[in-house]
Amino acid sequence: MSNNDYLLARFPTLGAQLPRMRLATLPTPVRVVDVQLDSGNRSLSVKCDDLTGIIYGGNKVRKLEYIFARARDKHCRRLATFGAVGSNSALATALYARQSGFECTCFLMHQARTAQIPATLNRHIQNGTELVRYGGSYHQRVQTLRDNLWGRKAWVIPMGGSSWRGTVGFVAAGLELVEQIAAGEISKPDRIYVATGTMGTAIGIALGLAIAELDTEVHAVRASATEITNDHLMTKLTEKTVSMMRRLDESVPADLASRTNIRLRNSFFGGGYAQSTPEAEDAIAFAREQLEITLESTYTGKAMAALLADLKTPGAEAQNILFWNTYYAMPVTVPTHRALDAKALPEEFLRYFS
């Protein structure tokens, strides 16, 4: 595990006042791959954030470093978070919570069936995660939280880990990429393509690049419903993150939020959350065959679909493109046809097993 702290190096006061629990294996590598397209051969860069962790990779580990440290400092015993039943974020939180000495409750909602859900639920069972069905009216959801968290010294983590502290984890990631560019590992990208749900990942990357005054454009490809992923909420989280960073360190630029170069891409979402599209399936096949990486249809396949579509536009051949891979392709070491312990699941979740 690396001790590189790019945020501390850039803002010593901020880094000193913002505790971090070391969970991730950083920096994650970048690589350049030659690919064949209908328009000819070209190179693409890949940021391998599938390799952020040993027990579980993907983009959430960077966020959890700062969130877990706060929960530890508040003497919390339990972590609680939210997601759909197949949520990688909820699973990553649960696995690292156990490693870090916390208990964990995951409030999970129904979603469209995907092939990964049975394995995800069985990993929760193996981990001892407390799984709670979450949904219904506002008052029902509030009552569910009261019933399961009252008096348990819990720290509540928002969906996707996209609090301002979680977003700071990707400010550091943006600065990490800047250092890799400066070291000559890859050329400065004109565009970065990254899947986005609760938007902390994309916002953090854009803020890190803005700190370094890079004009790279971050294309945040929407993979969640518009009530979760929209321009208003993006602006709100961006401004909140900068405001809290400045509260801890006045050397953080006051105009940082306005200098981010980020674009929310809406047209690759498809029919709903976790519902694949033909473009996403083609993109997943392209990534497997030419980039030798595994993507999925809920998030990263849609981000790759946007990248491939844009490569067909005039002028794209002159641009340096980077794909930020946020997906950890979990090895399937658990049964997927049955629940390991049906009593450990809300009864409604048994429907996801064949």
C-alpha cells in the first residue's frame, strides 16, 4: 500500500486537518493501448481504478479512506450506507468496514436483475453484513432507519459515498493523475470518460485537474436516474466540496468550483438504472477484446459506449482520450444459483437467485 498523498503534497494544511484511513493501493496504474476502430488504428489511455484495493477494488475505496477516518474519530462502531441490491459501493463499504473493525448495515433497494447480483448478495452474507430492505414512502424510510440505527453509534454514509469527504478522495485521484502525466507515463488527455451515479468520482477528478490548471474535459456519463444525477446536484456537491476544503485550508482557490471542466452526458443512460443498451453491450465486448478489461452494463459499459460514439465524430482522431475504469470485476467464488444463507437476506431479495 502506497503512502503517496497527493492532496497533502499540494495543500499541507488541508491534508493535515483531513484525516485519512489507508485502505487503497495507490497510485493505480495508467496504460496506453493501441486499438483498431472502423476509422483506423489509434491509442487510448486507461486509468486502472479497478486496482484500488486487494479485498475489493473500484472507485469507492478512495472515498472510503476519508469517510472511515471521520467515523473512527467520532468513535462510531457501525457504518451504514445505501444502494441497490447489486451495489458495488455498498459491498465495498461492507467489506472494508469489517476489515477496519466496524460493523455494517446496508439499506438496499430493488433494481433490474443483473448477472452480478447473486454473487454480490452472497459476498454480503459471507461478510456478515446486516442487510435491510429499504423503500416505501418517506415516512416508511425514516422509520426503517430509526428501527435499525437508533442507539447503535452508527455513521451514515450517503449513497455512493458521495459526501464532500468522499469527493475529496477523488480530488486526490485527480492530482494523482496529474503527477502521472508530469512523469511522462501518459500524455495529457483532452477528454476523460468516467461513469457517474452520485457524481462524487467525476466531480473530484474535475476539481483535482482544476487545481493543477489542466484544461482536460471530464465527461461524466450518467448511469442513474435524473433525480440522483443532474446538473443542479452536480453544482451543489462541487460547491460544497470546495467550501469545506477552504474551511480547513484557505489556500484552496476560492474560484475552484467555477474552474472545473466537467460535462454531464445523459444520452447513454437507456431505459433505466441497471438496464443495458445495445451500445453498452458492444462497448463491453470492445473493452474485453481490445483493452483486456472487464466492464459491466450498469455503469462502465455506458461510459465506454459514450467514448466509442464520440470517436466517430469529426476531429476525434486528433484528441487524446482516457477511460477511467471504476469497475472491480469481482471473481465469482460464491454460488450464484442459491443464497448461502436465506435467513441472512430480506425475503424479497431471494427473487434475484435463479
